Amino acid sequence: MISVQLHHLTHANMRDAADELGLETAQYQELVGVFLTRTSAGIRELEAALEGGDDAAAKRTIHEIKGTALNMRLTMVAEPSVAMESVIKTAHKEQYPQRLSALKAGFDLLASEARSLGIEG
């Protein structure tokens, strides 16, 4: 059962998320760094897939971002990922720019808060 949802990244809520996942806080912090690196690349891949009309690649990429964000309790990325996946699945292409912008904003928030805590990705 998921009880921890991180809308903001702080030492306290990273500890809570780590505890819920059965990790040490340092392990969770390391995973956040990996998530930042992979998701940054994933967002670029998603943009390229959307621009190139490759719906299958877009679906795969957003599903991976969403799943990892949900598993890590990173709500600031998970929520816009869920919305992005929904519009891709239903082919509401007119909503792609708005949803992609929201995803990037959530990711940028996470990255900024992670940097302020000494986590790089």
C-alpha cells in the first residue's frame, strides 16, 4: 500500500519514502539521482517521439517514466505522467503541448529540490 506521496522533496519525506520502500535514506537519494538522469533522457525521447508521430515509442517512454515515478512516490512527476499517458493513449494530440509542459515543470521542480539537497542527476 502506498501511503507516502512526495509533492516536494525534503530530507524528512525522503526518509519516509525510503522507509516505506524498505531502503536506507542514502539508497533512496541515490535512486533519485538515477531517476533524474534517466527521466531527463526519457523526456527528450518522449518529445522526439511526439514530434515524429511515433505513438508506440511515446507510449513506452511515458509508461516507464510514470511507473518509476509512482514506485518512488515522486508525485510531482507521477501525476503529470499519468495525465500525459492518458492523452497519448486516447490520441488527444491537441493536449500534448500542455501535458508535456506540465511534465517538464514537475520534473524541473524535482530536479531543483534535489539539487538543493545535494542530489545530482
